[in-house]
Amino acid sequence: MACIISDGTFQLSGSYLERLVHRAIDKQSLNALSCFQAGQLFARLSGERHEILHLTMKLLKRACKLDASSSTFRAELGHQQRLLGSYDPAIIEYQHAIRLDETNIAAVYGMIHCQILKKDIENAAQQVEFLSLVQDSNH
């Protein structure tokens, strides 16, 4: 792990991180929470390198398969899709997360962010307006 954090050459730390992700895929295949945590951690350390994000998404997809009721897992999968620039798949994951738990604010914000990045300002504005209405009704 120190190699990832302190190494001046990202090539070495990137390949080391890739080996760690492969090892986590092999070792954590039956534990949803461990798959989620490893996938999230390694994605944050990836520097948005696509080859690593594709691997971390394998961990997240496995977590989602093992625990289909987790809105948090789905929102993280959407987040990583967004990091890859795959906005439509990210929006689908965020919507799935919201269906599982409509109070998952990270999923709502993630969906709005993707809509803005896609220049779908009208839908993003509607989501922001809906959030404002929900917030106003709670106070």
C-alpha cells in the first residue's frame, strides 16, 4: 500500500494496485461488503485509471449480485461508471439505487451530476427542483 501512496512513478503503483484488485476479486468473491469496500477503496486510489476502474467495477458488480438490496452498492457502481465517462450506464445505476432507497442523496446527486455532464440541463433542473420540494416539506 505504501508503494501506491508514495511512489513517484504511477506505472509501478498502478500495476501494484491492479494486482491487489485481482487478488481481492479472487479472495472476496462471496462477501458482498468486502467486495464493495475493496472496490470503493481501490477506485479511490486508481487515479481514475480506466483499466483499474474496470476491475473495481467487477468487485462492485459482484457485491450488487450478492446483495441486490443495497442502494449504497448501486450508487457506488454509478459513481465509478461516471468516472469512466459512461454517463448513461451511471444514470441507470443511480436510478436503481434510488428505487432501492429514495433517501440515498448520493445517488440523486450523482444522477444530477451525470445529467449536467450530458448537457441534459432540463432533467437535472427537474431533479434539483424535486430535491428542493422534498427538503422544504421536511422542514
